[in-house]
Amino acid sequence: MDPQYRSALADAMLLLHLGIILFNLFGLVAIPLGAWRGWDFVRVFWWRALHLAILAAVALQAVLQRICFLTVWQFDLLQPAGGPAAPTPLIAGWIDRLIYWPLPLWVFAVLYVAVCLYALLLWLLVPPRLPPLFR
């Protein structure tokens, strides 16, 4: 595969990863704030279910001592095929440093499980509206 194509795919994977992180962080703040302010969207079932499912998947990966599959795919794409590694673009380097912290995996497991439990607590305290099919 062409190195430029691999690099572009790795950058796309990095942006996808960043988007998922921002989605998760947004939900953790918007749900309690939205409950307090009366925002309807924080009770949308599919949005809340997706948010909780992603957080649970991240926590499970960490507890099983697995690196996030998006991280693995991105790093695999960045491995040069017999040639020297291309320099990391400036913005991609900043995002890399923002997302990937040099800490032991157990630290992330504790953090992700705590965040998942918080999201589960939000599910109970600010319950989503069930879709019409389930009412």
C-alpha cells in the first residue's frame, strides 16, 4: 500500500478516535447539565445507549488489558513497509500527545471503569426516554 495512503488512513483513524473521545466527554458533561437545564436531547434513548455502550467497551478493553483497537489500527498503518517512517504532521502530533498518555494500562482501566460507572449512574439518575416501541 502506498505510504501516503497509509498515512492518510492513519490520520483519519486518529480523527475518528478523537471524535469518539470528544463524544464521550461531551456526554459526561451534557447529560447532568442538560438534566438540570431541561434539555430534551439528553434523554434520547439511542444517543444515551450509544454513549454508555462505547464507554463500557472502552472499560472492558482496559480491564482485559487490551489496547484500544483504533490505536492498534492507527499504529499498524503508521509502520513503514521497509522504508523510513514519515514525519508526523504538526496537528496530528498535537492530537497524538493529547490522546496517548504514557501511563500503565491499569491506570486507564481504573479510570475507564470509574467513568463507565459514572455514566451508568447518569443512566439511573437521568433516565432516557424509551422509544415508542418499548412503551
